[in-house]
Amino acid sequence: MSAPPRLGWTLALLALAQLIYALDLNIVFVALPEIGADLGFPGQTQQLVVSAYVVFAGGFLLLGGRAADLLGRRRMFVLALAVYAVSSLAGGLAGDPVVIVAARAVQGIGGALLLPATLSLINNLFAEGPGRNRALAIWGGAGASGLTIGALLGGVLTENFGWPAVFYVNVPLAGLVALAALFVIPRDPSRGERRRFDLPGGLSVTIGATSLVFALVEGPELGWADPLVVGAFALAVVLLVAFAVVESRSADPLMPFRLFRNRSLTVGMTITFVYMATFGVLPYFLTILMQSVHGYSALETGLAFLIPSLAIATGTQLGERFASRIGDRNALLIGFAIGVIGTAGLAVGFDSAAGYWRLVPGLVVSGVGQGIVWTAMWITSATGTPAHEQGVANGIASTALNIGNAIGLAVFTAIADLGTDGKTGEALRAATADGEFLVVLLTAAGMLAGLLTALTLRRSGTRQPRPTPAGLSTGDQNEPSMHP
């Protein structure tokens, strides 16, 4: 059954927001060398433009999810896009490294507010089952399209208009979507009982998670024994332990631990971690291979990402069909199995003497598996969670996603660099490709952990939910309508 016309427009807008979010990931990545050259970034610190975003996005996700539950999903969606637009403008106008890193940090906060708000809107507006699965597939496909468009657009804009254009393009896009949301997305329901925001829990988990992601991201760059990295790890441990104590004693906790009794959420959270530590690190190593080993330009790199992005988009649609017909568990098993095979095949192309076309079979097969898992893991994470706690549940899964990416990059970057010390020229390129060959094989092995985790799901993914009013999830029936 198709969604009512108004919900169709709402889904289109939510998908467009995800496209913008995904577009920004690759569009900045491709422009990174030009940003470093123009603003005077030494080579080893250019990664701050990426890590500033990752650190703050990862640290604020749980807070963003709770804000969506308590302050309103549409309100947080609009606020997140406004933050995105303003910080993108600041990034484009930046004239020195400090300003652009700060702008990327604020942009990361915007992303942390946007992702759980978007997912919460989808999971509350569409009933659990095939309708929600289809909506998540469209949302996921838009994200994959954003990666493609970002890679291509990043190359075109950087080569023809300079790196500031990759920031400026977000300003009208995010601004228009935020404005349209006020007319298209149903209003937030009137608030019932007054609930606390849990400020002690919010501060401790946000600062603790931000410190943890910072240590994981900067450890490979600064060294694991660097006082700043060690201090960040220590602060993270203290604050996250304090968060657990606060939450266990709070009458209205930021993250109710009872949510983890929902096996779907717990398994979904674990799989998002594995997904981003394995599938999620591949674009980084592919970019290094293309630009540092094979000498591709920004535009050529963008074009090279077209095939895997289309494969991922195809996989997201297959993921919805599998989840609806044979269950979330089986969809995840199929996705990870395809991912293992495709990624092992992809490793063959990580050779300094190999051309792009040797990568293509692995990129296609791995990309399809990645897309299947992407859709199925969000379906799994949302299953069985009450409507009024969808925001924090999505924040939990999204936080695991970001921490998985930070840990995956930290571990695999260190492994990839083991044989490169003291080498230059052709020897360095060969050593880089060899190190990445090993890393890609290890990510394929890591995907087996995701497959084993999926086996712990109950065989109940094919059950059909009881009928609900159009556009509402099962949990929404006892809540005020989100429609005006």
C-alpha cells in the first residue's frame, strides 16, 4: 500500500535531507587536499577538517535523539538544517584553519541533531512493517545517491570554482528543506506530561562520547601515548561511568537502560557498530588508493565512486524487499554474506600496478551487500521501540555507528601504515597499496562478526503488525496525532 499523498511529500523531504547529509561527507573529502593547500594546513593536520565533524557528530548524537523525543521531531529537524546551513556558510568564508575546523565542528552538531530526528520522523510516521521498511529504503537510497552526487559534485566544484563552493552548495539546499519542512512535515504533537531533559546525564554522555571519539580519531595522528589522547581517554572513561551512575538513579533518564531489553535494538546497535567499522572505512582507503597511489584528481576520484554508490543504492532497495518478505534477520545474513565475498574480491584491486577496472567487480558486489545491510540494520534498530522513545533509540544506534567508524579507522589506519615508514616514491605507493590490501581483507573478516551477530535475532522478522491508522506507527496510537 502506498503512503497517503501528504506522507509521500514528507518522505521525499526526509529523503532529501539525508541526501544533503550524505552529500556533505564525500564533497568535503574530495576537496581536502585543496583546502589544506589554500589555508596552509600541514599534510598531517588536514584530517582535522574531517575529524572535527566526526568527533562532534558522534558526541552529540544521543543528546540529539533525546531532544527529538522531548522537544519535537519537526522542531529538531528544522533546527538541525538551520545549523547546517549557517555552519556551511562559515566554512566557505573561512580564511584560516581554525575557522574552518570550528565550522566543521558546528556542522557535526547539526548532523547529530539531524540524523536521529529524521529517523524518528520516519519511524513514527510509518507503521512498523513493509510501509516503514519501504520508507527506510527510500531514505537509505537517497543517502547512497548523496554519496555519488557528493563525490562528483565535489570534484566539479573544486576544480572549477575552488574548495569554498563545496560548502556554499549546502546553504541554499539546507535552507530550502528547512523552510519546506514547516509546510510539509506534520506538526509535533502537543506535549503531555512534563518530562525532564536530564541535564547531568546529557552533559556527561555528550562530553564523554566527544572525548572518546576525539581520542580514537586523533590517536593515529598524534600517537596513542600523546598526553592529549591519554587525557581524552581518561576523561571519557570517568564521564561515561558517571553517566551510567546518573542514569541508573534518574527517574526520567536520558537513555533508559530498559531499552536494551529489546533484542532488536541491542542487535541493531551492535550491527551499526560493525557496519561502520568495516563497510564504513572502505571509502577512506579507496580514496587513498586512488589519489595517493594512482594519482587521480578530485574529479577522477569522484567519477570512480559512481559505480560503488550506484551498487549501494541498489542494495538499499533489495534490503527493504528482503526484510519485508523474509525478515530482518535473513536480510542481514544475506547482506553480510554478500559483503564478505565482495570485499574479499575488492582486495584484489589494491595493487599499485592495478587499474581501476580490477576494483569494479568487488566494488559492485560489496556495494550491494553494504546497501542491504544499511536498510536492514535501521529496520532492526527501530523494531519494538515505543514511539515516544524512537529518537533516543535512533541516537543510540547512530552513536554506535560513529564510534564504530572512529575505532575502525584508528585500527585499520595503523595497520595500513605499518610498512610505509621511511619509504618514498614508487616504494611508498607500493607499500601503501600492500597495507591497504591487508586492511580490506581484515574488513571482510570483520563482516563475519556482523553475520554472527545477526544470527542472535529471533526468527520473527516476517511477522505482520496489526493494522494501524495510515501514517502512524503502532506506538503512536496512544499519543496525540502528529497531524495538524
